[in-house]
Amino acid sequence: MTNIHLARPEDADRLLAMVAACHDELGIRQSDADRAAALAPLLDGSPHGVAYMIGPVRAPIGYTVISFGWSLAYGGLAGQVQDIWIRPGVRRRGIGTEVLYALPKALAQAGLCALSAAAPPATPTEIFFRRARFANHDDSVVMTLRL
Amino acid sequence: MTNIHLARPEDADRLLAMVAACHDELGIRQSDADRAAALAPLLDGSPHGVAYMIGPVRAPIGYTVISFGWSLAYGGLAGQVQDIWIRPGVRRRGIGTEVLYALPKALAQAGLCALSAAAPPATPTEIFFRRARFANHDDSVVMTLRL
């Protein structure tokens, strides 16, 4: 069973390096300072989300960030998988899937009523979430306006 | 200019009737008690979201619910349009569009860095958000797991 622990301020450096690697893969460009500033509240107990370190505390092999929001339709606090990232060298061993099975249990105990994610159709990411029982109810796509 | 005000506990009955009508249109089934319980925290100052009443205080013509979550990619607090609903009798007059232009300004002043929404491609809802400058960066669909 892969260890998962809630990221704390002392995890910041190790977590930041992984977030930078993940965002680099996704083509998200951000300065190191902006990335650190965006991450800090999640390590300091913000009500808006959490980060989990995956693997050994001093040598994590991945991380996931969950944002907390409110869903009227699901009737309460709902999480959104923002990032879930495993180091390239240890991919395709089922670690991410294991995390996606363990996480909902922990989040349900914390009072969340639903967990969602967004993935392009017919991609490995979509298959990954579908395998973990995530389902889409329609073909709604996510649209964003930067404020 | 259409009046918009933050929904408070005294708006609960009027708001609940509109949420019920909106969810009925969307095919979301929920008991009145569950709907009231899901809405109450938003009226009581929850950090996880807000509801706005659209139109005259005592005779609102619509509402919108915004969920607040955390986005690493956008670098901070991000809103999600959960519902935006206008009474059928006053639709197609641009009221929703007017709200979607006013809201981002108010939310940006409250410190939000992005606002997102989900809509099926090539539907009036998608066109509505696109007109208000919402854009999709890829064709990611929303997938959910009930906890």
C-alpha cells in the first residue's frame, strides 16, 4: 500500500519541484514565485483545498492536489482533482489508481460528498479516472475566464 | 442595469423556489429538505461559495450560485458557476449576459483570479458563456464520483 500524507509547510520544497514538473508536462507556464505563492495556502490549512504527498515522506514519488468547492447538486462539499502526478520513472505500476481508490475514502470521512476531475475524452487520463469509477453525466466541457 | 445582491438567510425561501425550478429543468432530483440543507451554508457565509439574487429584492427574476475552489494553475481562488438561472418569462432579454459581465468584476474585487463553467459543446449554454468571454483550453469533460 502506497503511503499518502497531507502536505504540510515542511513539504513545500519537495512538493514545488513536483508541481513544476507536472505543470511543465501540461504546458502550464508560471514563475517559481507565483507557483510557491499559489501552493502556500494549501499547506497552511486553507479551507479551499489540500495537497497530498504520495510515497515516502522524504522521497515522494508523486502528489495530488484537491480543490474544495460547494455543489448544490451533490448537496455539499465537493472536491476536484486539480493535479495527480506520479514521477515518470514509476508510472504504469498502478500507483495513481491506488491513490484514486484510497483518496475518496479519506475525503468522504472528511465530509465530502463528491469528487470530480476533468479529462479530454478518449485519453489515458480519461481512462485512468474512468477505471477509478469517475463517470461523466454529459459531454460538458470546462470553460474559463481569467479575472 | 439589473440589480444583483448577495443572497442572505432571509432570501432562503425565494431562492429555494428558484433552485428547485432550475434543477427541475436540468433533471436534478433532490428532496426539498436536501436542497435547503445544501443551500443553507451559502447563505450563512460559508467560504465555499455564494449565491446571488438577480432582480428586485422581493421579486427576484433569477439567481446564480458560484462555488469557490483553489486553482494552482490560475494561482489562487477560482470560482465556478454552478447555476445561473433566469425565470423563463424574462429570458432572451440579455439579463443573464448582463449578470455574466457584472459578476467577474465583483468576484475579481473579492480576490478571485478565474471563473469557470461547464457546458455541453454547441448548446445555447455554451454560446452564452462564450459570448461572456469564457473559453475552453481543451476538450476536457467533467467526470464525477459520488462519495
